[in-house]
Amino acid sequence: MGPNAMNESNDPAERTNSERARIADERAAEQPLLGCSICLKCSSHRTIVSGKGSVFMLCQSDETPCDWPKYPAQPMQQCRYYRSE
């Protein structure tokens, strides 16, 4: 690696949580249904990437009722529990 190379390890175990979250969000933004979803911009979301490469949006809002889905159908265009980052 040269001096101008990004400081991003190829080993997932060496990445920080914030690096993993950023990479997962970038991967979600590339997906047709997730890239236009309001969930991607919500501070209560967590992007999950499965071992097979599937990408899901996990809602972690403390305000949602018990019957609110952990993984809302995508793309979400509006949400009463949306919180800007």
C-alpha cells in the first residue's frame, strides 16, 4: 500500500464498528430498493449485510410499537419514527 492508500483493512475483524457501518451503508445505497429508502438516512437504522451479501435495514428506534417490523418492507418513503442523523 502506498502512502495515499485508504486506511481500510481487507480483514473484517480489523475494521472498527464505524468502518463496518459505513461500508454497509454504502452497500445499501447501491441497492435499487434501499438506496431510495428513508431508512438509510434515519439515525435509528442499522444496515445488516448477510454472509451471502444480502442487505437489510434494521429499525432500532425506541419509539416503535411492539408490532412494528424489525426489518420494514423497503423502500420506505415516509415513517413517523424517522429521525434525521
